[in-house]
Amino acid sequence: MRPVDRRIDLAPGRRPSRPAGVPGLLRAEDNQQTVLAVADAPPLESDDRYTAALLTTILGDHTGSRLYWALIDPGYADGIEFSYQDYNGAGAFYTFLSCEPDAAQENLGASPRSTSLQ
């Protein structure tokens, strides 16, 4: 599978930055950017699924996780979630980030602020 990359020209003078290599949809009226990432995870049949579920709850639950306190509480992002879904023969980690377009790269971890997650 290839990522889908759709772009719509923005109003002149307003060009929010997008993290390099991250596809997205930009519209002139958008005031936030949404980033969605999917990665391989343990399948339903694996005992590692319990660890994966616990890890995503601690790191990425949308109500009080490490990512919540690092990005949502101080106002760096509007939404952040890291979740796990187990499927028969496969599994997936999902990451969702919603923030100001100019803050996306920094919120994805390219800043000293990300050390607060450790």
C-alpha cells in the first residue's frame, strides 16, 4: 500500500508546513492539521497483544496518557492518540495527531519538548 497524497491549493500567502513525507489534505479554511500513522503490531494470536494494549494506554490514551499531558494539556495540540487494534493474523498501532499546521513537525517529536515523554 502507498500513502495517499492529496493537496488542494491554499489561499495566497497561507502555506502551512507539513512534515516531510507525511501525506495530507490541506484546504484554505483549515486551521489545524491532522496526521494519521499506522504501523505493524502484534496479532490477536500473540501474547504480546497484552503488552501492546497496556503500552498504548499508558502512552497514548486520549484522556490522560503521557502524550495527553505532554501535548494536549499545555495546548500544543488539539488531539493526540496512540492506540492498538488486534486482528486475526495481524495487528496495528494507530497514531492520530491534530494541531496547528506550523506545529505538526515539532509535535511529531522533532523538538526538545519530546523528551518530556521519557
